[in-house]
Amino acid sequence: MPDDSPLKPSTIAVTAGRPPHEPDRPLNEPLTMASTYVAGGDLEYGRYGNPTWAAFEAALGELEGGSCLAFASGLAAVSTVLDLVGQDATVVAPRHAYNGSIMQLADLEARGRLRARLVDVTDTDAVVAACADAALVWLESPTNPALEVADLETITRAAHDAGAYVVVDNTFATPLLQRPLDLDADLVVHSATKFLSGHADVLLGAVVTRDPELLGVLKNRRDLIGAIPGSLEAWLALRGLRTLHLRVERAQANAQELVRRLGEHPAVGEVRYPGFGAIVAIVLAQGAMAADLLTRKTSLWVHATSLGGVESTFERRRRWKTEAATIPEGLVRMSVGIEDVEDLWDDLRRALDGCVG
């Protein structure tokens, strides 16, 4: 293969962020536990950088096609980005989105910091119109938990024409299925807690950009407010990232087969699936009580609020008081794992059979 041939994403996931291939060097970046460094170099103090963070940032940055900064959590990354919005500026965001992001916007609006304009991202014309006086356009595609798909390219172009920055939360799709920076988004946000780390044992967030100025501003904000990742968390996330392509491939195949079968079950009134990824939403025909019953009747599927792990989890999203009122009461968000699909279906079918009116 020629030296200038680009590596495929699955290869990048395995090879990026590793130490040089030199005799007696470790294959993996070691876990560096340090709060203080000897003066005279680039690090100086533990809040400014860490070799373990840097390895994770190098790998995710290469996967997304930009430069990455790791944060203590996905919400720490969200908060740092929103902190860049000027006083009383307008932020356009999906009406259906990650609950933490919507709650942060609501909190900032209540305190008079900014104005939030929530939109239906499937109505591209309406979103484009909403961008007219915006400072920031925040997008998810697919959205959480409604699984709506936005026309990222068209909306990004309109936002830039209006002078707004564009941020895309790429947690659901991962850089293996979608690279928003290639569609001219300014920033990509991840909850690395989810698919990137993939084992339900890490809290970590990340922001990726191709803009050196934005990267520098975000780095300065991270240094100042201390929203830094732990060394162990970064090490675990990088370890999980090595198998991202395998996990996504298997989980997506499982999801697609389950979608086919779910659509034929009488307890299911609606199946929502964007055609890619491992997140599925179903709306139970008998509403909230049936959805709650479903989440209590399985033995393999785990009732839990997070997603993106190797294990299959699900929950009724409207059990959270802060979930959007436009999300159906009977909607169950399902994070499909990498178990055998026949076992997943058998467990799910038995529970669904008990939810038929």
C-alpha cells in the first residue's frame, strides 16, 4: 500500500494514538497518574494535559478528521461549548435531543444567558429559517430519543450563511457511520461514555474541530474551569475505542434484524429506526403501562438509562419528568448490544407477548 493511502476507519481505531514503534516501547500508551510535572516542558501541571488523554484525543481526532479535546463527561463538553455563546445570543437546537443538553439550554435561558430556539430537525425549511439570527446551531442526527434524521449539509450551509457556528452531537452515529466535519460542521461533540468506550464503565466527553482557533479557545476554557478527564477514564475509553468498529458492526446488524421482527409484533405500534446504528425506538400500542411492563419482564435486556455498551439496554423515556412532552408516553428507547440476536429476540418477544391488549 502506498504511504499516502488513507487508512480505513477500522484500522485507525486500532492504530491511532499509540507510542512510536521502537524497541522496548509499549504497544499501548501507559496510564499516567500525575498531577504535577517537572517544570520546563509543555505540561507543567495536571490540569493542562496528560499523555494518556493525549493518546485518546489523537485516536478520536483522527477518526473524526479533526483535533480532539477530552472532557470529564459529555455534559462537561456540552457546557464548555455553550459557554462560548455570547450574552443574550440565540442557540437553535432540536426539540428532541439529549436531555442533558436541553436542560443546560433551559437553565442558561432561565438565567438570562442566552435564548434557546427549539426546532423540529426534520423540517429543514423551518430549521433554516430559525438560523437567521442564531449564533450557534446545535444538531443531533439521529436525535435522542426520537431518532429523527436532519439534513446536516443543508442546515450547516444555511447556518454558516447566517454567521452561526454549527455543533453536531455525533454520539449515536459515531465517526464510523457519520463524520459531521466532512459536512462542514464546526464542532463535533461526543459522550464518550457511550459507544466510544462501549463497556458502561466510563464517564468521558469529547469535542473535535478542524478550527485551530476554536480548539485553542476550548482548551483554555477546559484549563480554566477544570472540566478535565481522569487518566484512568481516558485510558479505558481508548481501550474501548480499539474495538469500536467490531462492536458497531455487530450491534448494528442485531438492530436491523430486530427492527424487522419488531415491526411484525402486535404489541408494537411504531418502530423508529434511521437505517443505521444500534439505537432503536419502539412505541408500544398500549401506551405507557405496556412500556413499563416490557422493561420489567425481560431477563437479558437490562432496564437502564444509558446506552452504547456491549450489553442491550432499554427504557421508557417519558419516565423522566424533563423529557419532551412530544415524545410518546409509550416510547421505549433500545440500545442494542452485541449478544446473539436470537437470544435478544427470544427475551424481547416473550416480554412483548405479555404487552398485547
